[in-house]
Amino acid sequence: MKTRMIIVAAPSGAGKSSFVERACREDSRLEDTVTFTTRAMRKGESQGHPYHFVTREEFEIRIKENFFVEWANVHNNLYGTPYYQLEDAWLIGKCVIMDVDVQGADTFKAKYPNAVSIFILPPSIDELRRRIEKRDGRVPADIEIRMSNAQKEIQVASKFDYQIVNDQFDLSYGQFKKIIEELLA
């Protein structure tokens, strides 16, 4: 396997988690990481899916213990990827795939220069806002922070190895899957 790490980034609500989850279900060569976060659990989520939910105090202790490959403050919540998940996946010959924010993607590329990066773009900012509002069934309190961050994140999409516009999920996912199959061949 020539690719050991695939980094998927996108603004919140663009579909990166859905792409990564489906790819992992369909291809046993992929191993997703389970990020630690201080954000509140959403409806339908549980401990370990899609995150390890911890308090800010627990997270900060782990930072001091050098537990994370990278961590970032995103939308006023902390998110981090632990070293052990990468190492465990590589020991069993899997390619690590992860969805991270733009800050995380930069950190991973710096530490793992051979990692391949994919950026998922929304069809428009207006559609992104609609998706975020629909996802939680209400307008999140931090919607303006998310939209402001999305504008900045979209501006750096060209730094990624691949970009995909998620306008129609199945067609866009097909492009994503084709890229992954080529990377794992």
C-alpha cells in the first residue's frame, strides 16, 4: 500500500465525515481515527461515535502528556487526534483516513509529508449554511463563527492535493472513492 495517510478537510457541514464514514464501511484497507473533543454531544451521537467526548480539563491534561499528534481549537471547542490510533492502524497494515479541520490538515502534512490531502467544498456558502442548520434541526448558536471560518477555509482549498465539490452526494462520493482507490492501488 503506497499511501499510509489520507487527510480529508472541509468546512463544517460540507460532508467530510459522511464521505470518510462511507469509505471506511466500503473498504477494509481504511482505518478512521476517532478524534477527542470537548464539544457537546449532538443528537444521535454516542461516546466513541463519532468522537471521544471529554471535558476541557481532561483534554488539557492529555495535551500536557503529549497524547495528541495534533490538536486545535475549532469553533471554541478543542479537537485532537491521538498518536496511538495512527500507530495501531499502521501495525495492521491499514491506511489511516481522517476528517480534520484545515488547521489539523496543516499539522498532519508538516508531520507526515507523504500524507495525501483531499478538500471537500460545498457548492456554495448559502448551501453550506442550509446544511448546518438542517443537520441539527435548529440554527446552532455558533453559526456565524462557522460561516466565517468556512469562508477562510475555502480560500485554502487549492493547497490540497485534491478538491471535490459536494453538490450531489452520490456523484461527489464517487469521485472521492475513485481517488482513494487510486491511492490504495
